[in-house]
Amino acid sequence: MKPIIIILFSFLFGYLFCWMFAPEDIINFSTSRAINPPTNNSTITIISDCSNLSLFRTANCLNKWVKLNYNYNLTNSDKFSDNHPFNEMSTDELFTLGGCCRDYSNFYKRMFEIFGYTAEEKVIRTSDGAHIFTIAYNEERDYCIADQKEQMCVKVFEGDDEE
């Protein structure tokens, strides 16, 4: 029994040690749950501005930030993704270098998850190419679509009013 406890504590200590001293990119990488916010100035300011809001107000707040800093730049995005370990720009890099729909979708997904909402990236493929955007939703099944400089939110009603 004693060796099992020692092994379990060793794994736990190793996990905590790696988590505490892991590179920031590894800590921030997430595919399906809330992530630790990256430590760059824009993200910290956005978190301060958009905290403790409803889903709709959060979407509006994030969209205002994107509109203020929007810079569509497919060239920078492609060059950046080849050199970045997880193909994801930080907020400061996105707002400085510009990016494509994938980069803005990554931004929206990351930020919605920081604020505790479930967010998914959706891809539309056509014969001409593809487009990616983010859908975020809450426990009440209300949802917002965030797509580069645009956003749209829908409140789901249930009851006798449905047609």
C-alpha cells in the first residue's frame, strides 16, 4: 500500500510542478473548456472591461474591442501560424499584426471561455474555400454568433408563444 501512495504523490507533484512552470502557450491551449487568460495587455484590459456581464453584453463588449482593433490580414495570419506552436495568436498579436477569420474566431472562443461560457468554432466549407466563426451559449440555451466584426445574439423562449 505504501508504494502506491508514494507513486500517486509523485505523479501529483510532477503534474503540479509541470503546470506551475509550463510555458504560457501550453497553459493557454484549450479545446473544450475555460482556459487561463494569456498575460498580454489587451487581454487583461478586455477581461477588466467585459467581466461580470450577461452573454449578450459580453458578446457586444468583445465585438466593440474587435471593431476598434480590426485588421484583416490573411498574409500575417498564414506566416504566423507556421511559426506558432498552437497556431493561435495572442490578443496583442492579433490586434497588432491583424489576422483572418480563423484568428478572430480563436479570439472570440478564448475570451468567451475565459468568461465562463461554452464556445465552439464552426466552419463553413464551399467550393471557393472556407470560413470560420464562433458560437457561444449559456445554460438557458441563448446563444451568440461572433464573426469578425459582426455579432448576433438570440434569446431562446419556451412556452405557449411558439408557433
